[in-house]
Amino acid sequence: MAKHVESQTTTEKEVTENVDMALSKTGAFIIENKKALLIALGVLLLVVAGVLVYNSVMESKESEASAQLALGQNYFAIQNYEVSLEGDSLDFPGVPAIADEFGWTKSGKLAKVYAGLSYYKLGRYDEAIESLKNVSLKDDVLKYNVLATVGDCYAQQGDLDNAIKYFEKAAKADLELVKANALFKLAKAYESAGKKDKALKAYQRIKEECGGKVRLPDVMEVDKYIEMVSE
């Protein structure tokens, strides 16, 4: 029993000595590398401060862009596309200007979409394509609708190859309403290009992947289009 206590005491003593040694080495390391550690700490504090300032600026810019964009959305809603683009000479500079100034914010990217849609509504297809083609969007519904609109622009210009390319991209949407709409446009583009076999496949995809779930007149009558293209 005494030997066990002695052994335990010895072990505790060794642990204490090891801890003291480790603390001593740590202290020596800190003293020897004091300058480097202070520099590293300073850099870390600068990074943290930079992130906080950046986030604060981003929030402020996003709020400003959002307030301006709301005016543009109102003009777009009442189909005043010219003012949506050019501004109202008062507090609203126009959605392209918002996109240029705040393009890296969420509202700035959305302003670019509204600019493209306004150009499209006015028949200014080249400008619509330029505005919509490279916009980066996280919202899938908006993303695939934008792709379909780019396809519409090319179709209006008679560029069926590019129209088909963008309708195919839009048809990858998960939301059945968006997919069905894109597939219908894709089928019509294939028909215009004289590719009836591919048009038929696009119509069949509407029936197989979206049939009975999308209440759009053309989609609901897809059997009629299948019959017409099969003749």
C-alpha cells in the first residue's frame, strides 16, 4: 500500500515537473519570438477590422442600391420601360446606372436583370443580351427565366442556333413551370429551324416531365402540338 502511494506521489511529481518544463519552454518561446508574435497579432487584428469595415460598407451600399432599385421596379411594373432605363431626372438614375454603381451587390445584380428585361420589352435585343448574358444569379427561378429571355432575344433576331442553346439551358430548371415554358420555346425554335424530330422530343418532355402539373394554355394543349409536328 505504501509503495502504491509512493509510486502515485512520484507520478504526480513527474507530471508537475513536466508541466513546469512545458510552461518554461512556452515562456521562453514567447520571449524569443515576441516581435514576430506581435506582428502576427497585429495582422490578425487588421484582417478582422477589415472584414468588419467591409461588411459594414456592403450593408450600407446594399441598402442604398435596394432603395433606388425599388423605384425602377415600380416603373417596370407599370410598363414604363424607358424611365426604368433612363431614370426620372429626380431620385432615380435608371437601372443600368444602379447596375454600374452597385453591380457587386445583390440589388445591383438584380438591377442588371431589370435593365435587360426593359431592353427586351423595347425590342432592343442586343442590349438585352449584353445585360442578361453574364449576370450571376443564385436564385434558380430567376436564373432560368433570364436564360429563357436571352433565348427569346436571339429568336427575335432570327438567330435560332443561339436561341436553341439558351432554351436548352433554361429547360434544366427544377421548377416545372419554368421548365415547361422553356421546353415549349425550345420546341418552337426547333420547328422554326426545320428540326421536327427534336421539336417532337421537346414536346414529349413537356408531357412526361411537366404534364398535368403546369396550367399554361400551350402546355395543356401539348398533345395538339405533338400531333401537328408528327404529321
